[in-house]
Amino acid sequence: MPEAQFVPKSDTKALRNGSFSWQSPSNIALVKYWGKYGEQLPKNASISFTLSSSCTTTTLSFSEKNTEDFEFEVYLDGKRERTFEPKIIKFFERVEVYLPFLKEYHFKIETSNSFPHSSGIASSASGMSALALCLMSLERELSNFEMAEAFFYKKASFLARLGSGSACRSMEGELVVWGEHSKIKGSSNLFGIKYPYEVHDRFKNFQDTILLVDKGEKQVSSTVGHNLMQDHPFAEQRFQQANDNLSRLIPVLENGNLPEFIKIVEQEALSLHAMMLTSQPNFILMKPNTLEIINRIWNFRKETKSNVCFTLDAGANVHVLYPEHEKEEILGFIKQELVPFCKQGEFILDQVGFGAKPL
């Protein structure tokens, strides 16, 4: 079993207490993962931009204990957040075989996001990746052998995936692939890898302005959404489409073909929502303002020959993507024509980033 590489094979040193802190970014998928099997394994490969400003900071404090169960508390922005704890218990249960020390310590997990709470940005990706990195820092400290940096990040990505699938793409930057793909060397369903091929300079500082159309709780959880793909009439076609789109994206990322990039990215966004529209039960995740923003982006691009485009996660908010050299003009368009369709005029300026960092 390939997972066996992540099971510790040596004794550990004694460590009574301490803490580790990591800052980990969110990410935005260009080719979407939607549909899973087994234990958080993807039905198709995906690729994402790592973001820069939209991130989670987590401090994991630990102290020895003598009880037999998992013991921890979660704090969000300094306040106890009990609603997060069932997800953490499930995560600990999944990863205990890979982190045998989990029941030896009492943990205090303190976390905060750089983006507004309930803003519709996927905090599970940045949050779970930050927690996985803190746990890996503890494992490295406990270990009797020197842990290679590459293995550290590979196992952190593997662990993060078991908490939230897309979290495995939030370790490194600028582009990360998750899921086995015949044309991407080293790709795996078990963890994300840094995109291994040449990337044109214009994609290395791509901009992402996130328009907060809806800040409420998700209409449908990611877990429910993924499960709806199990009996979906178009599931197999969708998985094939995603893998084909990733194949098409490889030369685009190398040669900087922005019109082709736009076609792929927008098709992926709309295909994701088409799956939810045609599932049973079905969901309409876009809001009227989402559609208005999309139409205005299309009109602006047609009129100005701009290289602005959009993508969507499984919700109503819009990620407006564009190259840095067009930033001034496109940002003016966003503020004048698109921001009025955001909830309370809120939006987030972000761009491609380079991955997580210890604090």
C-alpha cells in the first residue's frame, strides 16, 4: 500500500510540551475536483493557483496527558469554537495511524483567517493544511531521524487531504496538481504536487479579485456535493472532461496563451455548477448577482479585448482572474461595474502566492 510510506517506523523522542505555528494559503482550482471515492480520493485530477493574501494562521500548542482519548480545544479568533470539533475528531481518527502520538497530548488549536469569517472563501483548505503542517512540525521534532524537506511537505499534503480534499493543494505554490494524470509526472491521488513543468511568466503573478456576492453559510456542504456525483447521470463524462481540460492546460501554461486559458477556466467553472444543477437533489448555487457579474465580465472582455476571466467555487462568489500587466484597467472596471453587486460592496484583492510558511 503506498500509504504505508507515511506510517512512522522508528521510536520517538520524549517531548513534554510546546507549540508550532504555520500560515497556510487558500487556493482556487482552475480545473475542478468534484466527486470522490474511498477515503478522500479524487475521481479526477485538478490544478489550482495558490493564493497569497487569503490565508489561515494556526498555532498548535501541546502538553503531555495520561488519558486514552483525543483531547483538544479549537479557538477561532480567540473564542472557543465547538462547532469545529466534530470535524477535527474525524480528522484525528483518520490520521492516527500516521501520527501515533495524537493521543499522548492535549492540544489547543488556535486559528484565524485573513479573510472575513463566512465570506465564502474555502477556509477548510487553508485551515486543514495549516493544522497538518503544525502536526508535521511536531512529528519532525519527535522523530529520531532527520526528515527530508520533500517528505515533510508530501506527508503534510497527504494528511491535509484526509481533513479536506482541496487542503492538499495549499502547501506549496504557484500551481499545484492533485490526482493521478497520465501527462503529469509524479501526480498522485494521495497528495498534491507542485506543478512540475514550465510556466509562462504571465501566470506567475496572476491576479485574483474575489467578489463576495454571498457571505452566508454554504447552501450545500462540499461533502454532500461530492457525494451527489456518485449516481450522477453525467459523472463519468465530467471526470473525463476535467482530465481532458488539464491536458489542454499543460501547453497553455507553457506558452502563455491567455484566450485558451480563459476558455478552459470558465468552462470548468460552469461545468461544476452544471453538475449541481443536474444532480438529484439539485441545487442552484449561483445568485442573480453572480450571473450579472459573469455577463458584465463577458461584455467587458468583448468590448476591450481584455484577458479578464472568472472562475467559481461551489457557491455564489466570483473569482475574477487577470494578468498583472492589465491590473490597473481591470481593477477600475471591477470597482466601477462589479463591486455594486457584492454584498455590502465587499471584495478581496489577492494574487498567486508561493505556499505555506512557518511562523
